[in-house]
Amino acid sequence: MSVYVTSIEDALSQIIVISIIFLMTVLISANSWALGGVVLKKLIKSDIGIKRFNIIMAILLILSMVPTLFE
């Protein structure tokens, strides 16, 4: 956090603002992640569905690495 604080005089107010921004980001991210898990649990009910989901996610993970391999 010290990287984002620009002056010693306003350090406390800047730390408070940065902390609030971090808190809002964490709350939104964590709740989105949890909601996604709940939705996926309702959509994927069988072992075959879980296997298909895992295969699709593995393919997407590999595809996400392709641009970095060809840079």
C-alpha cells in the first residue's frame, strides 16, 4: 500500500481511501466468485457434467497461454 501513498502529510486519508477501495473490490470479487459457484453447482449435477466442465476449463486454460507462447 505504501506505493500508492503520495505524500506524508495526507498519508492517513490516502490510506483510508485506498483501504475502502480494496475492501469494495474484495467484497465484489468474493461475492461474484461465490455466486458463480452456486450457479455452477445448480447447472452441473452429474459426474459426466463435472468431467465435461473440467475438460472445457482445461482447454480454455491452455488457450489462454497461447498468446504468451507466440510473443
